[in-house]
Amino acid sequence: MAIGEAGLGSARRGARPERLEETMRGRLGRECVYVPSCRFGLFVALRHWCPPGGRVLMSPVNDDVIFFVVLAAGLRPVQAPLNPLDASIDVDAVPDEVWGSLSAVLTTNLYGNPDDAPSLRDKCDALGIPLFEDGAHAIGSEVGGRPVGAWGDASVFSLSKHVGAKAGGFLSFADPGLRDALEKTCEDLLLPSRLTAELAYTVRPYAEAAVRGLRLRRAAWATMRLLGLTEREEIRMPLRARELARAVSAAPDLGAHDSWVRVDMHDYRLRSGPLRLARIGRRMDRLDGVLAACRSGTELLLSTPWARPHSKAGPVPAHPLFRVPLFVADRDAARAALARRGLVVGYLYDPPLDDYAGERFTDPSPDPAGARWFARHALPVDPLRARQAVEALDDARVRPAEGPGGPGPARG
């Protein structure tokens, strides 16, 4: 028997996309199709519902990969004004003329804080356009008495975040009659699974554990940079405007935008093999425990001086956030304080997308102040490391940011 043959056979027996879909269907209450990544599922949804050249309202505080997915689908991103305390779309601040020009709306639910999906649903229904929910950070969050992802015509989820599988996702949709059409679109776009990719995926967590155990994080990152294996030197990836303009002229075309869309996940459109599916299934089975721990850590972080202020209606609800945005006066200093304790701050989205890409590639927000304030001051903290993070920020005497509406700390 070849090395690993027994493990591969066991993985094949237990690895079925249908089982994963059934689990997510039970959580969400609507039809789901397994996809290799959230970004792939979003591209499929945008291509199915939106005409080429359509305009999509979205948050400027978002992963640039999502921005490039919208461009790859042949659509024009339109940046929305935001609530500066959770980076959700400020529905009432979007001008009427912008609403009238849209082909769709895309939520972000940043770090798990929900966008106002009920109001957005009403707006989209009145305009006759689809609502898409990006629930990558928001498995377990609710809004208006429903799970995030249960409001849109379609929603997408990542299994790289709370689930921690570093692969996989779901495309969910309200009309179960669309399943065959959406599955066919997925099939047409998927690339075949590769044994080398499967083996690399299998070995990766053991390599990462060894790096953590030997305290070699900095050396590993330095080596990757030296070998040219990192794709981001800054928070945002390089825009490469001249090349991007050529890609946009070819849209809709996922392949033309591949060098942007694949960043941080080169397997994003690769068919999932049995080893990958088996690990994802095991991670999905532990999701409830992870969500409970995230909710507990979120409650602790929301009680600190750096948390967003309570609304007039009362305390902010403790969703099981993927990251908890604390608001600090000097984010670089706060990141350094956390790094000294081995806490790496990721999932930063600064500058906002309209400042990053410019009017050549997106319509700027009519009121960019909220997004800029959030992007500059938000410190996304892992709720699973909440106690260590609070101790580090306390010891470093990190100051809360002054609130976006005037002087005084943004605190509860």
C-alpha cells in the first residue's frame, strides 16, 4: 500500500460536498451549493443576476479581492457611505440618484457586524434589483431575526474564517429552482483538482504549527518575501492600473482578472478533492464551539475602553464576531503592542476602495468621511485571543480614538 493511501481512502468515504451543503442548509434555512471559495461563489452570483456594465453598490471598507471580483464580472463598483462605527452601508445617506442607477447591492457584514439587510431588502425590492450578502465574516451573526445570508437573493460564505478550513465556501440563494443553473455555471468555471494542491493543503497546518511552536513567524515571513512568495507588502495589493484597465476591457472574464482575484488564495477556483473536503467537514463539525468562544471573546472586547459606543437603543449585541473592531488613536502603535505578544493583526482594509482605486475604476462614495475614519482607526482583534489582546493594549497604554462625530473617545 502506498504511503497515505489508507488516509486518502478514508477521506474519500467521508468527503462529500452534499454533506457540507446539508449542514449549511440547516443553519441558513435556504438552498446552498458548495464552492471552493467565497470569492468564486460571488463571481457566479454576480454573473447570474447582473447584466454586464451594471452598477453595484458596495462598501469601500472591504477586501480588495472582492472589488476585483466585481470588476471581473463586468460590473462597475459604486462605493457607499458608511456608518463609521461598524462600516455598514448607511442606507439613508445614499442619494436617490445613486439608488436609481444601480443594478444590485452587495453587503459586507464586516468582521461579522451585520449590514442593515432589512432596509436594503426593502430598497432592492422597490427598485427591482438583487441584494447580495457577503457573509464571509458573519456565520453565526443575525439581523432582523434572521441569520446573515437569509435576506439576499444570493449570499456567499467563506469556510476560511470562523471554520478555519483555509478553503471552501457556499453560494446560497432564495429560489431553490435556480440550483441547476447555478451548479452548471460553477461547473463551467471550476478548474480540475490537482494532487499537488491537495497534498500542499494537507501538509500546510502541520508546517504552520511547527513555525508557531518554534517561534519562527518573523523568519518565515522574511524568507517568503526574499523568495518573492508574498503578494502584499502593504495592506492593499498593488493596483497595477495599466494592466487592470486591460483586464476590465475584457470583462466579464475571470481569467483576465486572475492575478488580482487569486491573491492570498491561489486555489480559489480549484475543484475540492477528498482530502480538502474531509478536513472542511471536520472543521464544520466544530463550528458551534468556535462560535460560542467567539461570542464570549466579543463580549469581553466590547466592554473595553476601545470598543464602539453603545447606541441610544442600548448595548451593541454580541454577535460571534470573526474580528472585533476596537478604535485606537494610533493603530500602528497598537499593532506593535499586540505583535510583541505574538498577536498578529490582519484583515485591515485601509485605505477605502475609492481612495485606493480612484474614479477610473469605481464611483467614489458621496460621503467618504465615515469610511476613512473607520479604515484609519479600526483595530480588528481576534475574539479568541481577547484576554491577551486586552492585557497587551492596557500595558502599552493604548489610547482610544476620538469619536467620528467630534472630540471624546469612541467608547461604550
